[in-house]
Amino acid sequence: MRLFVRLTPKSSVERIDGWDQDEKGRRFLKVRVRAAPIEGRANEALIAFLAKSLKLPKSRLSLVVGDTARLKQIEIDGLDESELTGLLP
């Protein structure tokens, strides 16, 4: 499944701020990480944080779209939307 995420780097705390919608009606998860957006560190921190939150190995998550953008698409292998909703706030 694909998960849309709006990432906020350089936060004082790593956390999930809940769900929101963009102007096109796409639902996305708001996530904050401590890492700076330098050389992909924030993206790596996002994958690690989501994997830990979902209790999945990092190898099952990959960044598909949005390497340098705030809105990203994460591919999660072996997880459907109903399972995701049960695991995240």
C-alpha cells in the first residue's frame, strides 16, 4: 500500500501529529522527525520512525516519491489500509 506523509524535519521531538487532507482531498499522515533535511537524513529518520511505529522491519518500507519534497509517498509491503489505520492514530 502507499502512504502519503507530510514530513516536518528538525523537530524537537519525533511524533505523529495525526491525519489531514490536502487541497486535492488526499489523506496524509503528519510526521515530525529530529533529523535535518541534509543528504537524505530526514527521509531515513522517517522510514526508521514509521517502521518502529508500525512494528515492521525497515526493509518493508521505501520512499517512492518526494525525496526533496515535504509531501512523500511511502510504499509499505504486506500491509493494507485497515491494518494501517489500526496501528496509527
